[in-house]
Amino acid sequence: MAAAAAPVEVDSGNGVLQRKQSIYKSMDESFEIQKEMYRGQQYSQIYFARLHLMRTLLYSLLPTWKPHLPICTVLGLEEGKECIIVGTLYKHMKLKPSILDEYSKERSASPLVKPHNFVHSDDYLVLEDESGRVKLRGSLLLPSVYVTGIVVALHGKETGAGDFVVEDILEAGLPHQIELPLNSGEDKYVVFISGLSVGSSSANPLHFQLFVDHITGHLGDEKEQGIAAQIVQVVVAGNSVEFPRGLLNGQNLGSKDQSRLSEPIKELDILLTQIAAGIALDIMPGTSDPANFSLPQQPLHKCLFPGSAAYNTFRSCTNPHSFELDNVRFLGTSGQNIDDLAKYSDAKSKLEFMERTLRWRHLAPTAPNTLGCYPFTDRDPFFIEKCPHVYFVGNQEKYESSLIKGSDGQVVRLICIPRFAETGTAVVLNLRNLECHALSFGTQFSS
Amino acid sequence: MASSDMKGFFRQKKKLGISKPKSSKRSPKPKHSASCGSHLVQPPALVSHGFFDLQDEYDDKEEVLRQFDMNMAYGPCLGMSRLDRWERANALGLHPPKEVENLLRAGKVNSECLWDGRV
């Protein structure tokens, strides 16, 4: 039986301070396991589904882009004939680690996988469809910007050498967005936090406790509490626990080690219960959480949270996670998609990677190439159907945010949520105007 | 006696009596060809001895289904049941042939693609 969350009650003399409420709607259905059965399929199926889905979309955009050019398949290319081809990009990368290197006879002394970024100036792009593949040339298409798995339309022509010289590129672009009446209504806040890493040696439990006390209204005077009462939702975006991996060395665990292993999750549950008792809480799995490895990660099991799962405010969600709050559409991940892009391409900031995924209309184009994902056969759940109003990514180095605009008037707030265990910083978003600021907790006292 | 065709690698089925090469049988051209590419599911080299391998369950219906399997337009066939692949093609708006759906739903045909268990 679920306990209903009690509103924040503070005797402020005039009366009780009530927490604001918002209407929540989960959109995680496509990320949850539906009727999938593993029948030994390989990743060709998901690539086909993705190609077909996005090619149909791009074909519908071609008449407005370059209506006078013929559309060809890769095999149907003729030398010198200017045309448009649509297919999946593949980036050949010199430095990309290959499992076969482990079996190579000429193993050097240096370890096999070290660099954090595998981009090299010799990388080149190839376009592939069902009929074949063609190497891409031209100064327009910078290999360092693109990654394997994006579906695009290219205008150009085949050269004598059999390559395709690119003159112009059409990406899917931002999808349609339902317009919001911005700057209307009252201030309501959503708090994002990620990388709690409860159980790790670097996480300071006092910071998290301070955070919990602040948002539940146990800190500060009436004014502070009034602000805290305007928080309607907390989103925990992955990497909430860090298990002592040293214990997992293949040996059977004694009872003492077993309780040591489960300490972090118990500690997390105690803290989350304090939050769930008063505010709606969404928790997403991340890389270090006890969830499946491949995307989409399934919700953390409720048995891990005996305390907090008793509340109806507690929601265990998938990664990626999509939901609507008072009709404001949110979409976010625990960071794996952007981190993988950072390994295989270059950009000025993480926000730029995020913007690219929106413009490519695909959350995780590098899946399944370098990012683990389930081999779907009939759909690609990472395809972005509707443009979110807020797009967030967890477990980043620092807090960053920007507002991007689409060609059809879409407006998206991009948020990079920093790792709380390292930075002590969470992010607060105002639903009324999509403005964003950082919420930092520190325990250093200047002497 | 070692048979020099593919049959040697797969199902070992005892033949009753002496098998005679059926030289007059040619690959029936499917009336409703579901493929736009090659319609050779039985390469010439294998028919050089005059009979096909995989005689069992290989009839007109199976031929139609194999054409459906080989058709590139509906995506890869390996790893999916034929009906799932037909439904996917339908959902993606590719208008797969109704005949294939009818055959698959009626039953008594191989529900998996031609490469199933062979690759």
C-alpha cells in the first residue's frame, strides 16, 4: 500500500506552507521492454529500422530542400551525375579500439585502450544504404563532427575514383514541438541532481544531506522554506551508488562482505526516503547503478528501495527518461550517449554535442556501434519523435546550460547536470520560463 | 557414397530405395515475384547433378516465402521470424505482399527464414 506524500508543513505562524504540485505524465513507454524476445538477431535489424524510419522522414523534407535533384541509391550512383543520396554514416577511425587488437601478434607494450578521445585527422566518413557504401569526400563534411549511426541526406556527385564528393548535407533537424505559453503561471521548480555516488570515498555525505534538508524545507527561514515549497519535482539522473568493486573479484562473498556490498544502496534509500516523503522523485539508472548495461536501461528495481518505494511520489524510471510536467516536455539521459559522442567526435562543449543529437533527431547515434544497446528488430526507441522543451544530461564535469532555437520556432533548454559527488552542485529549473541556475553546497569553512 | 551437394552437410535423411536424379525439374519461376533482385535461391552449381538439396518442405509456397526473405527492401531476414518481419515491413509502410501474410498465418509453412539454423 503506497503512502501518500505529505505536503511540506511548516508552522509559519500564519498557517501551513503547502508544496506546489504539478501534473506528471510519464512518456517512458518506448524505453521499457515491451514484447521484445531475443531470437539471436544481430544489430543489422536496428540499423534497418533506423535507416527506414529516418529515410522516410528525410524524403519528406527533400522537396523543400532541393526539389530539382534526383534521388539515387548508393549502387545507382553515376559518375558526374549530381544527385541526392540518403543513408547511414559510418566513420572509419584509425584509433578506434578493436577487439581484434587483443589477438594481434604485434602487441606493443603499451595498453590497448587508453585515449579518451579517438578522433584522428585520418578519419573518413562512408555513407551506407541497403545497396552499398560509398566513401565521402569534400570539405563540407568534417569527420570530427560526425559519428557512425547518423542518417543524413547528401547532395553531391560521384567522382572518377568512386568517391562521393559532398556539396551539401541535410540533417533531420529538430522535430516538431508543441508550443508552450512561456512566462505564464506561477514559479515552479524542478531540481536535477546526478552522480551522487553514495558509497564512494569521494562523496561527502554531508553535502547530500544538506541538499535533502534544503529542498525539503528543513533549512533556512520562512523565505527559504517558501522557495523550497515551490520545488515540484526532483530528478536523479544516474550514478546514485558506487559499489565497492574490490569485493567483486570472483570469490564467494562472506556475510560481512555481503553487507558491505549492499551498504551504499541502503544509505541511498535512507536519503531518498527523506526526499520522497515530501516531493515527487524520479530516479534513473546510470553506468554505475545496479541496472542492465545496454541502453535503454530499465528502471531500478523497487526492492532496492524498501523505504522510498513505499511512497507514491517515488518513481523508478528508465534511462533515457522522458516525461511531461504541466505539459512541459522533458527528455534526458544519465550521460552515456553524450560521453560516447565525446569519445568519437569533437565539439567545443558538451552542450554542442547535445544540440547535435537534437538536430540529428537521434538520442544515441553511436548505439549500437560503440554504445551498448539492445538489438531491437522493429523499432529504434532513440529516435526523437517530439521536440522536448528541456533536454538534460547527467554526470557531466560541470554545470552548463543554454537555450537553442529551431527553424520552426522550437525552443529547447539544454542542461548539463554536474556530478554531485565531485562538485556539490545540483541544477534548478523554473517551469514558468525555462530559466536555469545552479544550486551548490559546500562545507568548506574559511579559517 | 559421398554426395557432393549441400545435403551432405545438413540433414542426413535415409532415402528409401535408390534416389534417381530428377533431371527435368527446373526452378519454377514464381508468378508473384516478391523480389526485385536475384531470384536464385538455388545457385546453378547445386543443381548440376540434377536434383535439389532440401527436398523436404520445399514447394511453391516455400519458394514464395524465400523470395520474401531475400528481398532487400524489407530489411535483413536473419534473427526474426518471417511473420515478425512481415509485420515490421507492414508497419513501416513498405506494402509487403498479402500473399506472404496469408501463407504465414495459414500455418504449415516454415516460420523462420531460410538461413535459420544454417548460418
